Amino acid sequence: MNVVVVGSGGREHAFVDALARSSGIGRLVAAPGNAGMAEQAECVPIAADDIEGQVRLAKDIAADLVVVGPEAPLVAGLVDALEAVGIPALGPSKEAARIEGSKAFMKDLCKRARIPTAGSKSFTSSSEALAYAEMLEAWPTVIKADGLAAGKGVVIAKDQQQAISAVRSMMLDKTFGDAGDRIVFEDFLVGEELSVMALVDGETVAVLEPSRDHKAAFDGDTGPNTGGMGAFSPTRLLTSRTYDQIEERVLIPVVHAMAREGRPFRGILYAGLMLTEDGPMVLEFNARGGDPETEVLMPRLKSDALTLFHGAATGQLAEHADIEWATEAACGVVLADGDYPGKVTPGKRILGVAAAKERPGVSVYHMGTKEEDGHTVTAGGRVLCVVALGRDLQAAKDLAYEAAGDISFDGMRLRTDIGWRELTRPATEELAEAP
């Protein structure tokens, strides 16, 4: 099969890496791709959200499948445009992608489907939002930009002053552009966060192995939110009982609700969850694979990625829903620009990637790189994700950090404690596997 992978980040590089292992792969193209993907796929410089360009490329190479990585082209309707010309795509339609494109829509969907989530209230008027912030008495509270904000449009306000500041930043200063035209206040939930993803073909739900990421910028889960500074899989946080609860109370109900409402979901459904005393509660749904969670899942995938992705895209996932995983744990460490998540300066030369990749069990996924004058240079805030497999998380973590030590670029920063909560968790807790 000829396949196009749409996107230029680490998630898409992990997809390319998994697809390249398939015996059924024909021509493998990444659009626009990056310096790392160029080693396994043909990179074509078409922006991920260039709908017409992506459709033209898929037609030109007679693509049998298009794997859409980022959220922006999904929300813009790329899958609809591809299916209109008869090309299957792994990703939801524009209507189904609203589950990520609008926080308010997602919260309303959860209410209609009786899916457990935090209480919320949304506003399109800045004056009404400010008045609500001034009357709140329960702190902290969570304030989210309604639209897409690259994983950064969330503020946990500890008091009234911080809440008012967040409202002004999102709605008046337009820190996140149009994404802040509507904002959502959510009740603050106490517990531990967990990411669970599933392949979905509109009806069948194939739950993937669990993973956890680290959103905070600095060690000890401190500092501002980022797109993710590292991840690991699996986790003892998720018992078999909790796994069943997530599947039965969250994933299956939301898929069935979307089908009933005429927006069937096909693709990768991401559930960001808080495990509370009252059970799992939904923090967010994403319409695509997590980043960097995808980077620690794809190296553990033993089933054929092409078969799975094509089955989900064409409504035939039930035939392939028994997914096989490696028993090894995976740990991924993000190497970021020192100023991330603030404004960064691209163009810094990256050294040592080849040495890191020579280590057995190590993959280096490019998140924000490009080729410039024959050298690989930085092209984003998160630059690389170094992933290692090991017999357990500690072994995987040790190897990942050893490999990360091979790499350098000016101002490189990384968290040194990926997996720290897991590694201090009592060893007697049950380790769940994907059903």
C-alpha cells in the first residue's frame, strides 16, 4: 500500500517508523515531514493544513491510506476532502474532530452521554467571564481556551487574581488567537492523570496500552504547561478494574454517542483522564494520537501498524482488534529549546543523534527539526524525543537518559525525572494490559 503521513512532528515520525516496519508498505510519503522522517520516507513540502495540497499529493501517489497526525487539518476537514475523492484516512471527519476542536462541545457531549467529567461553565462574553471569576469561591479552578491552542491553552488559577488574569489573556489579549473567543471554566479535580488512546473505526473500539506524559516544564511536575516533556508506557497506575471502567464508562459511550449524533469517529481517540476517588473522570478528548505518548507506544507495537490503521480507516477494525504489544517498558525524554514553552530561536545545530540511535533499543523521534546547509538544526520548541525500551521502566529510563546524553544543541533542556511517580509507586500494584 502507498501511504501518506501528514505532519512534521514526533508523533508523525513515530507513525512513519511503525509503518516502515510493515511488510505491506509500498511508497511511504511524509508531508511535510522533517529531517528524521526523511531517513524512512519521502518528504514532500506541503503544509499539514494545506487541504488542497494534501489531497492532490494523495491522488498523485495513488495513496491507499492517509494517516493524519496533527489536530489542525482534522478540524479543518482534511479527512472529509480525502474521502470525497475515495481515499481512506486515519482520522475523524471535521464534525467528529469537534471533540477536540471545541472544549465546550466536548463538555456538552459528555453531559449528553453521561460520561464522568468535571463540572463546567463556558463563556463567549469576556465581561460575563470576568464577573464569574470575581464571584467564584472554590479554588483552584481550571480555565481553558475553547479552541485549539497546541496543548497550552489551560490555566490552573489558584485564586481570583490569577483567574481574572487568565480570562483577560485569553479573551482580550488573544494570547491563543481565535481559540480564546470562548473559554471554559472547569472544577478542579484531584487525583493522578493518565492517557488512554484507542483505535476506532466508527463502532469498534480497540484500546491501546496505557501511557503517561509529563506536561509541566520542569522537574517535580513544576512550571508552566507544555505540549509534553516526556512519557512512559505501561503504568501500574491502571488496574484491570480501572481499565474496564474507562472502556465501559468513557470510550465506548463517547464513540456510540458520536455515531448516534451523525458524526461517527474514525481514527485515534485520546482520552485525557484524572483518576479520582470517584473513579476515572475525563479531562479532555483529543481527535488524534498524543504527543509524546505516541512516541512511547509505537516502539512497543508488535502488531502490523499498516493493517491496524487501514482497518480503522475503512471500518474493518474488528478483524484486527486483538493488538499485540512488546513486554518491554518504554520511556521517552523530550529534548527542548531552553526557552520553551516561550518564544524560541530556531536554527541551532544538533549533534550526536546518530550516536544515540546506535544504542540497541533506542529510537530518536524528530519533533521540531529541519535540514539546513547539510546539517540538522532545531525548528521548534520541542526538538527531539529520545525513546528507549527496557525490561522495566527503570531500565528504559536509564537507557533513554544515556542516549539523550549523546545529543547536544545550544540551550538544550530536558526534564531529568520522567517516570518519577511510577518508579516510587508500590511494586505490589497490579499492572493492567490493554484488553
